[in-house]
Amino acid sequence: MQIRTVTTTPFNDQKPGTSGLRKRVPTFQQANYLENFVQSIFDTIGVPSRATLVLGGDGRFYNREAIQIILKMAAANGFGRVLVGKNGILSTPAASCVIRKYNTHGGIILSASHNPGGPDGDFGIKYNATNGGPAPEKITEAIFAQSKKISQYRIVDSSDVALDKAGEYKVGDMMVSVIDPVSDYAELMESLFDFDAIRSLLTGGFRFRFDAMHAVNGPYAQEIFSHRLGAPSESLMNAVPLPDFGGGHPDPNLTYAHELVEVLYGENAPDFGAASDGDGDRNMILGKHFFVNPSDSLAILAANAYLVPGYKNGLAGIARSMPTSAAVDRVAKALDIPCYETPTGWKFFGNLMDAGKVTLCGEESFGTGSDHVREKDGLWAVLFWLNILAIRKQTVEEITREHWARYGRNVYSRHDYEGIPTDAANGVMKLLMSSFTKLQNAQFGDLKIKLCDDFSYTDPVDGSVSNGQGVRIVFTDGSRIVFRLSGTGTEGATLRIYLEAFEPDVANHHLDAQSALSQLIEIALQISELHQRTGRDRPTVIT
Ligand code: VG1
Ligand code: CO
């Protein structure tokens, strides 16, 4: 095997964000840009002799080229085998599943998740550790540090691998197994859910729509919903993955999944609708003319987990990210199990799951998952809902309203201001942080501020500390406003405002979240001077 050592110089912007390194495609296409980052990963994790690596991505533009480069670099860095999804495809949860099932030395996932793709869109890369989960902060920081001092990378000269046929190939001395990206994952889903009950539901007049948004979950949805569960063919929308996601923004929310939303809010709407994102780890759940807030969805899954075979023996605990509503905390309390509050991003759940402290995890950003893998999992959440619907035989809206009646409703919304100038966004955050003393105990109408801080987390398993995870303004009645800067964007800054108020009274549960939260929204805008500082008079996305 001919290993070439190539001299290179560092780029200084290879800092992984909330979930891996995300940049515009042209940035990744620069000479040595991808190679530097991949070599920094290998240098940081160390490669045990003849170790196995998992490799796959969400199929977006530049996926195939990147896979060929990474295969040649893996061979040159001493890997003995790479398991790569056919056509270079693996959804994020499927990659996590494969890493765990075959006990590999982790995996590399190519995705920019919900960010748009195409030649001018975004690309991304991240390393998932041997537990199948996103590398924790101490590893991503070490990769970044390495990327700033890298001077060479290793690669072999070899022809490209035909990724379109499952089989065994060779790159240098390394074996490449091109695997079916769907089968291991589908098998895992069958082991968790009551497929017979779901099949009876889907073939018995219940009407279901799943929107794969031309992203990675198309083939997974076809195999699971159509082939294994017998869903009629009209159940699937946009199920053919495209390198640019059909020009769309593969983010399953009310703004970007509007095609599905129009169907579910239209005349003669189906009973249930769901969508997932670019890399298949997010989910949106809709009923007929009804939207399930992701924080509520997590709470409802937790409360109904006893109905689902994989979870019927109980949950060890639950974790949610800080900005996620406390709806699930109420369920944890009722179940008498612990509930953890972590910073944003799935990498913070891994230790808790590995230590057996939690079974279910969730984020307000349409992410839900469990310890079956170490990533959030879009199709898993849809199957979980279908399993509950199949057993309870009620509508999505009835189940949600009954949940609120029992636990109270955490009215919740997130307002995103996307693509604002970085300076303005930083200015807003600075202003808020310098206002803590002034805001403490301040009164706004009938609301009084109890606490303001910049969220900091100490991992209960390894004691690592993560600071600067978002500004919290908590009121005496438990209402909250949270401000955070996004760590997944590639253009300017995105400021997120998370709003939450608790409504115990069933008589008010019908209220629209925006009107129920109007007072908090006003306070948020006032104390952040957001409109004045950014020149924006409304959010780009409201969920
Ligand atoms: C966003 C979400 C966060 C999620 C992350 C990755 O991060 O808020 O909850 O874990 O995306 O999701 P940020 O830093 O932009 O707020 V995915 O599906 O893009 O990998
Ligand atoms: Co995603």
C-alpha cells in the first residue's frame, strides 16, 4: 500500500459547533480543507491497529466525493475496515446503530442536518465515538486544537470504490464493506415497537402521511412504513433523496415542512402526519389540524412508554436540554424517576445514557430519542407515536389534550431570528448578561423575575463543566425566557428566544401559544432591545 504524506497548513475556522463542523460546500471544496479536519479527527482519537470505522452521510451534495477521500485517508491511517452505507448513505441514527451493533471504533457522519444542501448549500462532518454518540466536548475541542497545528495528512493512492453495490472492496490494505444502510436500523425498530399493532392501524383505515423532505429518511421510510408495515403508497411524500433536497430546507417544522402542514390542515386531512430532517434525526408530529409541540411530544412519549414493548419495563430516567419545556419534568415526577437538564446538543446525553441514568431524551428542536442508539431519532419517534395511537385508539389531539388535563400545559414557543449580523447578535447577548443585576427581582405587570443566569452544566457522570450555554430569565411563577445563539448555522448569527409559561387550567388549554405567551414575548423584546439592535421586526421562524 502506497501511503502519501501530504504537507498542509492549518485553517483556523474548524471549530465544531453544536453538532459537528458545518460550513458552506465551497469551503469544504477548498484544497486540503476536508483532509485537514479528517486527519485532525484521526490524530485525536488514535487508531488502534486494524480498527473498524463506520462512514456515511445524508446524501447531500459533496457526500460521495467526501466519502472517497475519507476512505483513502482511513486506509492510510491504519484502519482495517470501513463499513460504509450503500451510495454513501447512512441516516444519523442508523450510523449510531451500526457503530453500536458492530462495536466499531466510532464513525464519521457527513451531514449538515437541517441546513439546505446543494453546490452553494451547507456540508458538515462529525465524529461519533465508540458508544455511537456525538463526540463529547473534550474530544471536539481536542480535534479543533489539532486542526490549528496540523502540518500533514496521510492518504493512499487508490481508485474510487463503487458505492452503489453492497459488497467487499479494498482500498490499499483496508477492507471496505458497502452495507445496506437500512436493514440493521429497521431490525432495531422491529425489536422496540409492536409492528403487528402498527400494521393493523396503518392497513385499517387510519390515514398517515410521512414527509421525508427529499432527505435521507426516504429509503428508511419506504422499507419500514411501506414494506414492513403495509402503509399505502400515498402515505409517503418526497421519499426520494436528492443531493439538494429538491431545493428545500430539510427542517421538519411548521415553516419549512409547509407541504405536509398544508395536507394536515387541509380539507379531508389525514389522521396523522410526520416529517424528518436532512439526516433523519429530527421529527415533527402532527394530528388532523393539530401540531404537537416537540417538548409536549417528549412528555407524551414518556407518559405512554409503558404501552410500547421496548419500554414497558419502565424508564430509568429522562433528560431534556435546558431550553426544552419542563412538560417532561412533570411526567418524570409522576413516574418518580430522575429528570436531567443538559445544555443544547445531543452530545450531552451520551454519558447519562451510557451510565444507565436515562432512557428517554429530548430537545425542543424536534429531537427525541432513547438509549436504543446515541443520537436523536426521527423515525423512532414516529413509530413510537404510531405504537401509542395503535393501542390507545384516540386521535393525536385527544391524547395531547388528555395529557395537558392531567399534567397541566407548558405553553411553549421558540422564535428564531436567522442570519442576523454577528455583531448585533453578540451585542444582544452581552446586553442581557450585563443586565442580570438590574433584572433580578424586576417586576413586569404581574410577572416578577426570580433568577437570571448564563446556564452552566456539570456532567454528573464525568464532572466536566460546560459554561455559556444560554441566558435564562426565570419568573417567580415558573415562566421562562431563554436566549441562545445557534451553533449550527454557517451564515451570520441566529438568535433563538425560547418562551415558556405554565397553564394548569384546562379552560385555557385551547389558547393559541402565541397569544398565551404575548406578555413574555414583549418582555423578551424589551429587555434584549432586539428589534432596535438587529433591525428585524419579527422572527424568521416561529415554532
Ligand atoms: C440546533 C438545535 C439543537 C440540536 C442541533 C443539532 O442547534 O437547537 O437542539 O441539537 O441543532 O440538530 P443550535 O445550536 O443551532 O440551536 V441537527 O438535527 O441539526 O444535527
Ligand atoms: Co438532524
